Amino acid sequence: MTTLPETELSRALRREVARRRTFAIISHPDAGKTTLTEKLLLFGGAIQMAGEVKARKAARHATSDWMAVERERGISVTSSVMKFEHAGHEINLLDTPGHQDFSEDTYRVLTAVDSALMVIDSVKGVENQTKKLMDVCRLRDTPIMTFINKLDRDGREPFDLLDDIEKSLGIEAAPLTWPIGSGKGFQGVYDLRRNELRFFSAQGAKGVRPKDSVLVKGLDDPKLDELIGSGPASDLRRDVELLAGAGYPFDVKRYLSGEQTPVFFGSAINNFGVQELLDTFAQLAPAPKPRPTTTREVAPTEEQFSGVIFKIQANMDPAHRDRIAFMRICSGRFQRGMRVRHHRIGKEVQIANAIIFMAQDRAGVEEAWPGDIIGIHNHGTIKIGDTFTDKEPLKFTGIPNFAPEHFRRVRLANPLKSKQLEKGLLQLAEEGAVQVFRPMDNNDYILGAVGLLQFDVIVARLRDEYSADALYESAPIEAARWIDCPDRQRLDAFTKDVRANLALDAEDNLTYLAPNAWRLGRTMELWPEIEFRTTREHQ
Ligand code: GDP
């Protein structure tokens, strides 16, 4: 058999794909995501000074009025993708908004990455938001690396933290470093793979990399007692022995399949543990993976260009009512000005004015590769989940809608504007800014969101873009589930029985709106053949 000579493009694709790492950081607010992001960018050479990311965050959270929302959105588009190089790797760090701007976008960003980094506060352990984000990662078995932060504080016992990760998140925790003391008594970490001691010294936010590390000949090396004292040395030996007996040994395959998370201990603000984390991340984290479509799996190294929209951000420039659609490149090479097919609407479009997110050199970039994110100007034709390719009609899957957790009933201040309201709500729902439900039994509009800030944004956009002054009323709903059932008769019986709690979403999918968790549980018990889904694929 003769093999065809490899083309220059496919060689370039293999090289570029192999060196890309596209990831997001997940954490509960205040665990240290911003600090760690900043340190990663600093060590990766993308920023010169600590404080740049922090300043953006301060601007974002200064006030909560509409102008601030606007400003925040303006700012967050530039920091939505932070690209930097490290040890020959091209790293795309995607921002997942946290705090009060937690929204469906936060979830969707996680569908566009190949792996995630989880930051946990050593004092608090696993917190609520991390659990929610982890659930999204689990949908795609996303590999996760863990950084346990704030070891300079008196935190929880390391075994306790590992146990917390395993129990709360249902993932094996395999430490790669082990802390020696904590809080005031924190001396540093022992690198379990390299048999190396790394000494901690408080550095403040100055951005200095700690260099003090000493190689020891394993844990029995008497040098260990001299270096950290015999008490801590025997504690360390005992801990490592315990780990060998009861812990999980690190297994790169289990990490890549999302079953195990390698764990690092450190202190982001003191630059401690960040370098090892970054080095190990660049080395082990997965390069862009094949992605499923409705017809076949697409490998990133295919020469045909393909990309999928995972997020739409509106009003970047209020004067132009501009929207930016964020596309993850899934295969092939993107070149400035290239023509691609927008399959849902069956049109060929030229991507002339794409924004290519590069932390340093935005204007000079002519091409992008699988794993990279580009921004396309959108005048209302692009929806979340839309696929663009050279020619083959494809539809990427795996960018779902997520069941909303907060609900409001919308009321118009001026009833004569109902047309504008309807149009506005449908467009905003299409864009993915909020979810809209029409109850089967009345003419209400119920809005659903995963983050409360989404409601403020919707009211402001309805007023500014559609001249519809809307007010919110509380809605007696606590959960939404999409309904599915292959048995038509059972579905009809169900629809009749719980009609008062049923609604259609913006794409006419049947949805059960539960007044409370108890009622949801009870209904699910009564109707075992009905499927109650927490996610739904975009059509
Ligand atoms: P985010 O909300 O997850 O982005 O968290 P930030 O990065 O803003 O950090 C929250 C707070 O924790 C800030 O006051 C940080 O200065 C502080 N912080 C971050 N890392 C550390 C650390 O390693 N040790 C201590 N003591 N504080 C830290």
C-alpha cells in the first residue's frame, strides 16, 4: 500500500494542534481564580506586572447599575480569552465569569474547552459554585487539574480536603505535591514525583518566582530532618505512607478520562506552586480533541475548516448594537477573510473582520488553529450551537441549554408594546441571553436564568434595543426540566395531568416548571416513564 505524501497543511495542523491547550479555571468566588489567572499570565509572559487582571475585576464589580454591566461586558470581551505561550505551547485560557455575573455563558464556556483547572480554598474546601461547574465538566468528561490555594492560611487538613473533593465531586484526587505544615507553620511542599522539597517564603504580590528548592534522595534521606525539622519530617513520612496505602496513585489516563484529578498545593498570591502547576499543565493537559457532530466525529487535524459558536455577547459597542459570536475552531486552519458556510441558514459568509483573541498582538494575526477562539461580528443571524465549515454540512453537538435556576414573570409597563416585548424576548432567547417559557395555561412570559444578573441585563436590553419597558414579578417556580417520552400516549396523559405546570420554551420544547423541589421529586416518582432533563441540545 502506498501512502499519500502528507500535505504541508496537514503537517502544520498536526504541529499546531499538538501544542495547543485550551482551558478554563473553575472555582467558587474568592477561592483565588483571579489571582491564579494573573500569576499564570505573568509566568507565561503575557502580562508584565501583577495587578492587571485584578484591576479589570475591580472595575467589573465596582457598581451594579446598567452602565457598569455595559462596561463589564466591554471589558470582559477583551479578557474572555487570554492567550499566552509557555514552553512551546500555545495556551488559551477562557474566562468563566464568576460572582454576580455568573450566567449561562459561564456554563457554555466549559463546553468550548479541552480541560479545566479547579481552584479550591484550603480553608473552605469544595464550595457550591464549584460543584455546579463540575457537573457541567462531567457532561463531557473534561479532565480537571486541581490547585488547593491559600496554604499560607490555617486551612483544613490535606487528607480532609482530598476526601472532600472525592465525596463532593465524585472524582479521585491524586496529589502530586504534599504540603508541609500550613498557615504560619507552612514550610513548603514535597514534590511526590520528583522527590524535591520546595520552600515557601511569603512573596506578596510582587511577582517573584520562588527558586528555593532542594533535591532529596527520597523520604528516608536524613537531609530532610535537617531541612524542615524532625517533627515535620516524620509527619511528612507518615502522610506519604498513608497516601501510598489509602490514596490514589497518579494515573495520567484516569486524569485524561476525567476520572481522576491531579492535586497541587500552593499559594497563588505568594507565587507558590504556580510554576509547577503551569509546567505540569502544559505537559499533561490534553490538546484539542475530536468533537462530535450529529453525523460523525471531527478530528482537529482534518484539513477542512470547522468551528462552532458557544457564546454570544451583545452590545460590545452600544452605538452599533453590535454582537460578537465566539467561535471555537474545531478543525482546519482559519485564515483572515476566508469564506465559510453557515449551515443552519444555508448561506456562505465571509469572515472578514474576525477578532482574533491574542493577549499581545491582535492586529497582526492572520490565522488561527483548532483550539483557538475567534470572535465574529453578528447582526442577529448567528445562534449558539451554529456550525461553520468549508463545505460539508455538519452540526456540532454538546453545547446544551442548561436548566435555569431562577425565574421571573415579565410584565409590561405599557401594554401597547406587547409586540416589541415578544420580538425582544424571542431574539434574546435565541441569542442565549435568557430562556423564555410560555405556560400552556395562560399568556405569561416566564424568564429563566442560571445567574440573577441575566435578569438585569434583559430588562435593560429590552428597553434600549426594543423600546419595551418590562418589569419583573416573582414567579412561583423553583426548577425547570425538559420533558421527553417516546410513548405518545403516556406523554399525552402526563400533559393532561400536569398541564398547569407545563410550558413551551422558545423552541417549542415541552418543559415542566416545578413550584418546588418536593413537587418535582413527587412528579418524577409518579411518572417513571417520563424523562425530566436538566440539559437540552440547541437545535
Ligand atoms: P476569585 O474571586 O476566585 O477570583 O478570587 P481572588 O483571586 O480575587 O482572591 C480572593 C481573595 O483571596 C483576595 O483577597 C486575594 O488576595 C486572596 N488570595 C488569593 N490567593 C491567596 C493566597 O494564596 N493566600 C491568601 N492568604 N490569600 C489569597
